[in-house]
Amino acid sequence: MFKTIYKFRTLIAFILVITMLPLVSVSAEETKFDPFEKSIGEISEALNNNQITSEQLVKYYLERIEKYDKQGPTINSIITINDQALEIAKQLDAERQSEGSRSILHGIPIVVKDNFDVIGMPTTAGSVALKDAYPTEDAFTIQKLKDAGAIIIAKTNLSEFAASYGRLGYSSLGGLTLNPYNLNRDASGSSSGSAAAVAANFAVFGLGTDTSGSVRGPANVTGLVGIRPTLGLTSRSGVVPSSLNFDTTGPLAKSVEDAAIALSFMAGVDEKDDKTLLAKDHIVKDYSKLLDSKALKNARIGVASDFFGDNTEVDSITKKALEKMEKIGTELIPVSFSEKTKYLWTPIIGPVNDADFKVQLEEYLSQLPEGQPRTLEEIIKISESPEVLNSSTPVNPARLEGLKNSMVQAEFKDTPEYNNIVTKEMSEVRHEIETMMKENDLDAIVFPTLSCPASPRFDKEDPTYVCEAYDTYAAGYVATATGFPEITVPAGATKEELPVGVSFLGLAYSEQSLLDLAYSFEQATDARTIPKTTPNFQVDFDGKTTFKDVTSFVDEIEYLTDKGIIKGYKDGTFKPNEPITRLQAIEIILREKGITDYSSVLNPGFIDVKPDDYGYEEIAKAVELGIINGKINAQGQKYFDPNGTLTRSQMAKVLVLAYDLKGTYPTDFKDVPKGYWAYNSISILAANNITAGYKDGTFKPTINLSRQHFAAFMARCLDDKFKPSK
């Protein structure tokens, strides 16, 4: 699975002479790869091409954790760092060189919620009572990910024992996790730490558990994709339970594709988890392989109107998302649930969860080594000890009362009333959803994941928060009570810059269909934003990259090298005086803009560029974005000549169009008259201090552009604060 790396869609054009040279592999010392916001596929590709090592990746994320989680904004998403992560990374680097890659996850650093068992790290569930609870084996899903080559670099904070009780993302061991998008808000619960860590780029993706919204809520408020799979598609063995009638394990990632990849490795039949036996014939080997960007076209989607009306911004963002779907071709059908299904906590989830918790937790505790708590009563006793109560992070008082209530409610388990809920009432809810979808011929049901934005942290007031909901998580209880899958995907952000997501709910084992719909929505909207509190910073892995044939514009070239935009040849050169082609310029601009998906590009209509040609998709995308429009020949036919070399005047126009640069101050270049076709574009570059021409007062627009001159223009175009030292 995933043995072959994903298609290499974008190419750093400076290092190629398209008609002469093949792609060459260069060492990490000769290049720079910036892992910030990169996908699993991009990082795997960089690892396979020796642009970076897993050891360097681990160092990169650990530096970000140190800078932003423990200092600065102090996101506080991490409970425990894996002190073996660097050594594991070195071993995986050596294995890659000697035996090849195990999978696309080989050497990829991830974080996991601290209720998953990981050998060598305590599994605390956020409780100080379990701070020394070291498991004897990995959780089933953890073992699968390790087998694929993933590196667990840290375990993340959570609402204590995966239940928030008014303090979302707070635990007695980890304290409070903050939302990296707005430090006055929480990161929801209970998989708060995993969500905040992935959003802040402390790892490539993360794992969470979802009982009644604990993956979906945190993903929603931190701009991530979160999956609650069908109950039993992923194993829960080796995971601290809340209620095995509802518990699921699922991924949190920055994109649908990454979430789909993670789910592919997590899903599987586990003999220690009976629920997974039912999934045997429903597991898709690779959920990411055939993601359909056009899935929303002609789809029939039910709109759950019951879950609107609690916050005007959330409603507005969701309605705009629905309008976008309609423009794509989606048919939207209003649907409404029964009174019971509109709020399932009281009749089903609450009673069953409270009854299950003590019995199932103690079954888990019985497997811990000697010296660890064996009963819920012991955990309560430690939680109420003076040492804990007088600490800086005592157990949430409401959570403590909840633990005590679970002691009492355990007597309800397996009573006739309990069995009636589990066998009859939950079945009735499933039947209601199945009937609704069948009668309306629906592909999925959509609704705002949470009816309000991220809530204020419990220890601070935030007058900007508005929410009319009795329970903003109510929509998520449908998937919980039915065991059906739900995927949340970013849809927009509020004026307080807080992400808002929409959810796609489907029937059992419809993950592939839901992922297709979510992917189609994601590609059409590109709604995800990046938190400002944890920006990118340069990590100097091996010292500054230098090219032995570069003597001028050194700062600009090193600037682009540090950003991972350019690299040199294996002989240590950059060959700065070789001219750059039109296609190479387009490729480098699209790569810098983060554009890697070309699944829906339209034919640009050039007579010299065919769909099977190298670079066709990039050229088509550049036309779609208005960056280029080609030329007209004597016969009136449109052509582009991608291998033609780029002149200075052409470069000026391309950069102005690509970055929507402003300013039309007149130039004083004596070789650029006012009637010249590129006069305005050249003037804009001059106005933005991107070019100043030559000492003799010329710009020489028809002279072919060298690699090093393009690097200089590009560096100054990307950063108006860029100042070369020489």
C-alpha cells in the first residue's frame, strides 16, 4: 500500500534544462526543503528524493514545539515528547537508503492523543493519576502506523478521560490547550491537543478519539479535516475507553487527502476488538487513491436545517458553502429529523456513556503493569488528594463529579432499560437516517459541524463570543448514536479568524463516498487558513546552502533556497547564466503559490501544447488563473511555446499578473518607450522596487532572462521587505 510515491506534479524549474537533463537526486546538504504546511505526499517525495531526512524532520517539528507550544503563544498541546523519536528517525533514514521506503508514511512524524497506548510513553488520558502508566504493548492502530514507518514524536493533551465538563481541552496533567487561531478560545474537546498541534504544524497529522464529537469538534475549530469512521472500521484496543458503544479512533489532518491516507493505515480487523470483525469486507485498501474532485457535481445532498440558527456567522459561512455546492451542480434537499434525533444526548448517549465508563475503564486498567491504579475509585482518590487539589492544574471539579457519577451509573449497565437503549432505540435512530437517505436518494447529509465557533477558554471571558445553542455539538450526536461515519472539512472563518467547518454524514462504511464529497468541496473552496500565532520560521539544518558558481545576487538565491523554492545540481552548481524557459517560470510560480492540484484544469487551447505534453497541466492552470494568455500567430492561432526562453519584459508581465502587483509609475528606462507593450508591467516592477534597471538607464526587455536574474526578481517580488546585504 502506497509503496509508490505520488505523482510528481510540480517541479522546481530552476534545476532543469527540460530538453536535456533528467531529474537528479541531491543531498539534504545541497538543498532546502521547507516542511511547513506540506502534505504527506510532498514530504514523502522530499524524503525519497533526499531533499530532507526524517531526522531533520523530527528536529524541525521539535523546534516548533519548543518555540510555540512551550513558549511564545504557549499553545500547550503536547503532554509528552517521545525521547526516542530522533533515534527512530535515524534508523528509518538508514532503512530507506538500504532497503527503500516501507510506505508513503515512512519517516513521517505524527502526534497521537494521550489515550492511545505507545510503548515507551505513559498513557495518561490527561489524568495525573496515570502519569506513570506505561503500557506493555502498542495500541492496534499505533502498531499499524509504526509498521508503515510513521514516527510518533509526541502525545497530545486532551480533556481528562476524553470528557470536557465545561473545560474543553483541559486536564490535570496537561493543563489547558489553546486554539492557535485565537488564544482567547479553546480547541474544543476532547482531542484538543492533536487538533491544535496539527494546525500549528507540530506534526504532519494526528490521531484522536471520537465518542460524541471529540475528533470532529477540535478539527472544526482548528481548520482541519477530521474523520469519525464507521464504528468498528478502526480498532479501539489499546485505547483508554469512554464507551465502547460509541468510541471510534480517527485522524485529524490539514487536507482530505492526508486524512484519507491516515485512515487507510488505521483501518483494519483486530481480533481484540469485536466491532472490527463486521468491517472486514468493507475496508478500502487506499481511500486516497481515487479521490474524486468532481463528486459534488450531480450529487444529492440532504441539508439538515435543524442544526442552524445558533450563530449568524456560522450560518452565513455554511449557507455560502451550500451555494458553492449548488454552483458546482449539487442538488440540495432540505431534511429534518424527529424530535428525539435532534438531541440524542439525553435519551441515548448520556445514559449509555455513564453506564459504560467505569466497567470498561477498569477492564483497560487491569492490563496495566503492577503499581498502577486498577479501579475508578483509586483514580478518584488520587484526584482528590491534597497534592493534586493544591497543584496549579487540579482536576476539573465538574469532571471529578462526573467520575463519581460514573461510579453510581455503572449499576445501570446491562439492565433492561440499558439494553433497550442499545438494541432498540439506537436501532430506531439508524433506521430513521437510513430511511431518510433512501427515500430522498441522498449521497450524504450536510450541516455545520458545530453550530457556534470555538468557545472562550474556561479561565477567560470573551465578549466577542455569541452562541444561542443549548448544545453546539448536537448535530454530531447523530453519527455517535448510529455508528455512522462523519467527516468535517473547513468551510470558512469568522471575523475573529476562527475556522468553521461543515460535516458530511453518510451510512455505514460510506467513507470513500464521504471522502470524495469532502475532497470535491475542499478543492472547490480552498477554505482553510493558517493560524497567525504559529508562523513559519527557518530551521537551519546544515548551514547555508551555497552554490560554487554563484557570485552575484547571492542573497536572493539563498533566500529562495532557504524557502525550498530552488536547489542546485549534484555537482554543487546553480548555472545562473543559463536562460529560464516560459514553462519553468510558470512551474516555479505555481509551486511557490502552493498550487499542486490540477485535476480540473481546462484546455487552454494552444496549438503547440497538447494534454499529453510535459507541463500541460501547469500551463493550463496558469491560463485559468490569468497569469499567461499566450500569443497569436499569423494564422490567428494561439500558441505558448513553453520551451522558449523568457525575456525580461515577459517576466515583468508574468510576475505582475501572478501576484496582482499594483502601481504604474512611469519608468525612466530609455529603451522602454511609453507605447511599448510591457511598459506598464515594467513600471509596476520599478514602483515596487523589484527592478531598477541597468546603470546605463536601460532595462533591455528583449534580453533573455537568466536563472539568477529570475531568482533576484522572484525574491524581491515575494517579499517586499527583502533587502540584499550586498
